[in-house]
Amino acid sequence: MPLNECTKKQKTEPMQEETGYFSSFDGTKLFYRAWEQEASDALVVLHGMGEHSGRYRETIETLSKLPFSFFLYDARGHGRSEGERMYLNCFDDLREDAVSFRRFVESRLSQKRRFILMGQSLGGLVATSVVLKNQADWHALILLSPFFGAAHANPILFGLARFLNLIYPKSIWDNPIKPMFLTHDPEEVDRYKRDDLIQRRITSRMAYEMLRGCSQTRQRARELSIPLLLLTGGEDQIVSVGEMKRFFKSVSSHSKEIKIFPHCYHELLHEYERGEAVQIVKDFLIKYACPDYH
């Protein structure tokens, strides 16, 4: 199928999930999930801090009739992947993991495809950094409540993270993400609390490197020129909605869209309004990758 074509026939059989491991740039084995179909473009999804790729299975099932293959992996130190739990040598490791994953995915595909990158929270920050490294590799970018700053920024905590990073980088903090502020849906909050793969702690090094990566990426917003979709909740208590708005305004892309769900918390894909959020993502994918699809 030529690159500029998309199938108009919807799938009648569900895609099968495949799991396994790939080797990242430094040899770390990272756990991945893949839902593949022939002659399709690729959507790569990066999850948020402390969670894992399995939490996106329902979203992928909702999008599965689109002419896309879907690829996700557990970040290093998360889920089923190798790596010290919630520890980073540096923020760049997260970016290079995503670059390695793209190469791994591309090696599996039978012909050249378009790649679209989607990231949630910390995954949104990493996704932005990945695209800024080489925009030619990506056809579009989707950001879900990206971490461009904490909702309640505390310079004292930032200073503490910096200090502890210098003297004791593996010191453990409680994960600052509070389940009650992820979604208004109590069933989803309960699922999060009962999920054994969720990481409940964070190291000083990771906290500091996240903040450092956040600052560096925000400063490069004007360089972003590929199509962009940004979705967030207006009541987000975890990441800064204001920083997201400033980032979006600075982006130079002529094809950029933002949607703020006024009564939603951080995880739109687990909120009551998740159906609307996924539909917006679906419409964006069709618009920028498969305009002939119906």
C-alpha cells in the first residue's frame, strides 16, 4: 500500500496483543506490547511516571479499527522492564529508550510507515524531547496532560531534590502522585491502587532529572513544528495546566490543537469523559495520517 493511502475498510477481527522485550541503547531489556496489522502506520505510546503500558490496553482496543499498529513499552525502572526502580542516570536515558524503541519497531515493519508519537504526563515530556531530537522521524505528536511543570510548584522541594541528588541520589521519596487526583472515577482510582505494577516510590535522582528535563524541553517549545494535539484536564492537580498553555502557545507548528476538559483531573483516558478524549485522538489520527479513512 502506498504511503499516502489508508484502508477504508474497517477491521472485523480484533488484533492480537504480542509481548516481549527489546534491548535499549545501553543493553537494558525493556518490556513491550504490540498490536500489529498489515500495511498500517504506527502509533507509539509512552506512559506516565510510576505506571506501565498495560494501563493503555482499553484505549488501544478502542482505536483498533483504525489502520494503525500500536506499540508501547514499560519505561526503565517501571512495570516489567529492567532497571532500578524509579531511578535514572539522567533524563536523556528516557529519550534514548524511546529512540531505540522506534528503531526496534521500524525493524519489524515490512515497509516504510508514518510514525505518530503519543505521551501521557512524564511520557508526554519524554515524547516532546524525542520529537525535538529529530522531527523528521515523526509525523505528528499527541500529548495527554504532559509534564511541563508541577501543578503546585515548590522551590523548596526542587532545592531539596537537587541537594539530595548530589549527596544521596538513591534516597527514596513517596511518589508525589495521589491516586485520588488522577480521575474522578472511583473505580479507576481503586484499580490504580490495586495495581501491583504501579511504582509507589521515587528516587531523588529521578525527581531531579525529571525537573531538569522539564526545564530544558520547555525552553525549546518554539522549535516544535510538526502537527500537535494537546489534551488536558482543567482540574489537574498533578501537572501545571498553565505551563501546558504556555508551551502550546510557543509551539511554532501551524497545525496545532488544544482541548481542555474543564472538570477533569490528570488521566483523561481513565476519566468519565474518556470516550470524548479518545474520539478526539481518533479524529486527529485520521486527519493527519488517514484522511481517506471512514
